[in-house]
Amino acid sequence: MSDKAPDMNKTTVSGNAPEASGTVSYNHDTGVRIFLQIGTCSIIAGILETAREIRSYIQIHQVRAEVYECGCMGMCSSDPVVDVEISGRAKISLQKLNANAVTDIFDSLLNHILPDNCFILGQYSSGYGLPWEGVPFIDDLPFFSLQHRVLLKDAGSLVPVSLQQYQQIGGFDGLRKALYTYSPAAVCDEITQSGLTGRGGGGYSTGAKLKTVLQHHSHKKFLICNADESDPGSFSGRLLIESKPFMLLEGITIAAYASGATEAIIYIRNQYQLAIERLREAIRILYQAHVLGDDIWDSGMHLNISIYESPGAYVCGEETALIENLEGNRGMPRPKPPYPATKGYLNMPTVVNNAETLCNLPLILLHGAEWFQSLGNSFNSGTKLFSVAGNTRVGGVVEVKMGTSIQQVIDATNESMFSGELKAIQLGGPSGGFVPASQFDTPLDYYHLKQMNLYLGSGSFTVLNKNNCIVDVCKYFMEFIENESCGKCIPCREGSQRMSEIFRRIVSRPDDSEEFATLLRFKGVMQLEHMAGVMTRTSLCGLGQNAPGVVLSALKHFRNEFEEHIFERVCSADVCRNLKMFRINPENCTGCGICAKRCPADAIAGSLKQVHYIVPERCIACGLCFDSCKFNAIIKN
Amino acid sequence: MQRLISENNIRNSNDVLRLLQLLQIESGCISHQNISDISKYLGVPESKVYSLATFYNFFRFTPKGKYHIEVCNGTSCHVKTKHDLYAEVSRLTGLYRGQTSKDGMLSLEFVNCLGACAQGPVVKINETYYTRVDTQQLSEIISGLLKKSE
């Protein structure tokens, strides 16, 4: 049947046939080509100003140059990144390119002189042009060489809204294969066989989910793509959508074909304006190219895709809460069963899948289930994106095979000299947990993490070093849950409030007589464990069930930090400032009065040239006096 | 509001959330008058409209100030902040999260994530982003704003 597949190049905007499948082709002969890597991260870092500067430079100096607005390759800490290709030379990647550095850098680059080292990220080894001397190859940088990029392949060099470029790297071949050579049930089977599991954290087989919906008879079925990413600290899905919007749309179309859905909704966070803008443009192009709408490529399949901008609630990451939100209600989870696969949006069978899961589908269809299995280990197949941030040297999105060790991700984002200072990894955000440095050899897959009682969540990977206090991070996540709990079921609503209270008590200075206060604080920790157990067992949805995981893993691996806070009232990481006490050493104090002037709380008393005194009840422990004293007269404990 | 209702085909009680979203985008905040109007027009109890508007982070009940300060409270920004940026910005502006100053110049909001995790801590004032902010820098920025608003 494959001969029925139409040649899609005819329908694209401009008609240059690709020279070779698999890479994006440009004319390498003449002029200068500038590739701006535009993503939310780089916009925040100021790439729009840089771009304006570059365009005016080109105009003033009458450089024959083409400027492309590409996606972002995910090395967020180096933003703004701009790639430049001068005729005859290899493409070079410039990092941290601020607007005011543009003139100098282009002056030298256009004369074939390398600019200052701090601006150079590396060069591409694509085979065109003479390599620059002394410049490392991008593929050799640990950040890229230790990754296995499948989903993110070409993420920084594609123009996100160019259908033609997406087709040049094999885009829509997977859909074509699905539509013309497979039945919907066969697509489901292929996906089941590949071993793809939901990347949103649940880890449920995607193929099985699609098949349940397919087998359920109904006159209308829905597909919802969850691109909300309401976890604080995860941004991998956003980067994927911003850089390759067509990939998500192709995945959605394949999933819709496999499940029989005719209506797809992309549920996306309202803050992701750039992603929304690019998706809208991509959807418009696809309707034009007849890849969406009625009777796609004469195959008899219908699909409409719409975008819903979510008003923002963490609990809406839970599929039933998300559906409640779409129906116009408060986003509160429903009891399961019935599962959305049988009774979901508007009581119709509904597939709810994470954006990253759906992006895998085109590749599975194109390369086959066996290829996908070969990417992982024996427990999970495929790759997984991680949003690496926190106290790391390089922050950004890392894609590795399932089963890669945590250490390898750390090596990719840190130079080895930093590793010794690392304390733990916080995996999976509020529903995840901590992995201490001693267990960095743990393979990253659902099976091994589950054995450690950890959930991968949506793949946030926050690096904590010795300057971070575990108790403080726990308190942060508990307060987040306290804020975001929808309030439907009591264990989560009340449990998160009580647990936050206990944390607040642990990190604040006890004002009671000493023994009694310590007892209360100690009792708090005992209650923490008990409450965490109750919450895990009795909460209605995944949010409540997984929320105490952070606390439990912290108590398991970092009990000494809790004890230190309770008994010694010391935060060795120097974060919990309310535990700090300041007093003045009368021997060193000269009575200069600088500390009294700086004190925002008027807590320092004393007249000029007399020894000063800190009133403990007033002191807010901000530490300004400690920083301002020139005579080391302020003592901190 | 009438215009929004007629332009966007809002008909029944299922559209409350959509109307609230349109209003928030249009006017920057939801007023209590809006809530009673919606309730009357769509025949939904005021309590239901209010419960929807308070559930989602997107809606505000106070108008934004001329300078709208958003401090990122994402995980990455939190673990990268050495001193308590949130307490500091509250102290400097005299505002708590979600508040607007009386003269309407400053408003403060803590947001869950601004999306620049690798460059944190991040503070956004209107459309300008400040990355890798420390307390010293923050106090300079805010005292600059306070001077401008005088």
C-alpha cells in the first residue's frame, strides 16, 4: 500500500528536494550563515537583543548573510548561543554572546580570526569547510558526548516551524508508514512491543493504554497531550516542543490513529508562550499541507488538534484533574476506576499522554520496536530527558538511554573537580526524592528507582552540593505541596499542612525552655514518618501519594542533618538562617556603630564608642551586621 | 465583558472558566464585580465562580502595579539562592506575595518557575529578566524602582 503515499514535498511552502535524508541541507558555497538558537531560556538570557545587534551589523557592514531562527540545543547555561558558518570554514558555535560583544566578535570572525576564548563553545564536525584550529568539536564536549540524543537530535540546528527541514530529517515518515502499512491495532502492538512507558512519571505501557481506548467502542474519542510541566524545575518538555514542534504533532497524529481519536487537545502551561506560538504556527502549516483535518493523505483518517492554555495548577498533571480542568471545573482528581481510557473527557474514551511520550512514537514507527528496545536496558527501553539544574556547572536538558547511571549525567554537566562537593541529586521534583552521592551509580530507569522508592516524575534533576540544606529543600517541597494540594482529600490537604508546620518548627529558633522545645521538635520528626506513611497509603491521587517521598528519602539518607537541626540547632550548610544566633564579642567591639546603622530590624543597641549589644528577640538573623563588622566582633553560632 | 461574551461564543455554565481566563488576559485581574456579573449572566452561584478563580494560579484579584516584580521560586532558583531572596524582596518593597502597593507602582508575585533554571535565581520586572541575581543586586534594582516611582 505504500505506493499510495503522496510525495509531501509538493505540499510544502518552498520546493527544494532534500539532497540526502537524515541531515538538513544548506547551500554551503557562498556567504555567511547565522543560526540563532532561540528558546525561552535564551530569550531570558537576551538573545533577542543579540539578534537585533547582529542584524544591524550585517546591514551596516553589508555582509552577505542569511539569518535563521533555530530551536535551542538545550545547553541553557551557555545561552545566548549563536552558530556561525563562514564560507569555507566549519560551523562554529558561540556562547554567552551578549549584544555588546557582537561587533567585536563578528569583526574578527569575518576576518577568519578566532574571537576571545570565553565566547567559543565549539565547532561542528559536519564535514563542510576547514576546521578552526584549537577549537574543540561540539560532539567531543562531555555535555554532548555523554548523552545519547535521539529525540533532541538536531534540536539546535532546525528551524522549528519549517516543515521542509523536519521532513529532511525523516519527519512524517513514521506517520506515513503507520497510515499506509499498519492497522491501528498493529500500531498499538508495535508500541507495546517497543516497551515505551509513560514519561510523565506513571511508567504505564503506552501501547496498552492506546489499545484500551481503541477497543472501547464510542462515537467520539479524545486524545490529550499533557504538556503542562507544572513541576518546578523541569523544562525538558518545553525545550522539545520549542525546538521540534512538528515531532510532537506527528506523535499526536500517530497516537490518534492508533487509538481512533478524532480530536486532540494539547494542554500546555500558559507561561510557555513561545512553545504555544510555534505549535500554533506548526498546526497551521500542517492543516495547509493536509496532514491535519479531514481525510489525511486520503487515508480516511480525521484529526483536529487544538491548544488549551492551562491556567496553572500542579495537581492538573494528574490525568483526571486535567480532564476536570478541560471541562471547566476546579482541577480536582476523580477516583479511578473508571480510568480516562474508558470514561474520560466529556465521558468519552480518552488517551492522556505526556508530550515526551508522544514524541517517541514517530521514531518507534520509523525505526521499529527492536531499535527502540536496543536503546534501553532490560527493564526499560528508549531514552529519557532530564532537566539538569541547580548547583551544576552546565545546566540544561540531557537525554540519555534508560539505565544510564546518575554519575554519567553528572559527568556530562560537571567537571570532575566539582563532583566531590556534591551532596545529592533531587530527582523528580515534588513527587520524587533524593539520591545521596554514595548511590550515584544507580541506573536511571523506572525499575531501579522504584526499588529505592523513587519516582522519576517528569525528569527534573536538581543537583545539590554542600551549600544546600536537605531540611530546607524538604521544607520547600512540602510548602509547595501545601500550596498546590487541591484540597479534595484529607490526607493530602491536612497532611501537607502539618508536615510543613513541622519543618517550619525544625528550622526556626526554639523560644521555649530548652529541653521541652527539643522534645517537641524531635517528636515532629517521629510524626513526619508516620504522617508520610498515612499520606502515601490513603491519598486519592498520585500527587498526594508521592508527595511524602521527598521527606522519606531525606530521612533515610540524611537523618544526621535532621538531628543536627534539632539537637544542635545548627545548619551546617548555613541555609536555615533562623537557627543562626548573633552576638557581639565585647572585647573586639570598638563601638563604631556601623552594625547598628545597617541593622534593618533595629536590634542593635549601644551608644557611640561603647560596646554594642544585639537584642535577641528583635534579631531577624539576616547577617548584615556580621558582613559589615570590620573588627570581627560579631560572633555567629 | 459583554463584548467578550458575544465575541467568544460563551453560552452556559461550563464556560465560566473560559470567561474568567479571557477577562484575566484582557484586564490583568478579576474584580469582585466581575464575579457577581458572571454569576448573574451565566446563572452560576457566585461561590462557584469564586472557587474557580481562586483555584488556579493564573488569576489575580489585585491589579498589577506599574512595575510588576516576579520572583522565581522554582526548585533550581531556590537551591541556588544563598540568602533568602524572598524575604529580602518582601522587606525591601514592604509587600507580600500577590500584593500591590497602595500607590499602584509596585506589585510582587512569587511564581513557580520562570523557565530559566540554569540561569537562576531569576527575577522578572515587567518584561525585563534579571538572571543570577544576589541580594545586593536585588536591593539595587528595587531601590532604583522605588526612586523612579517617587
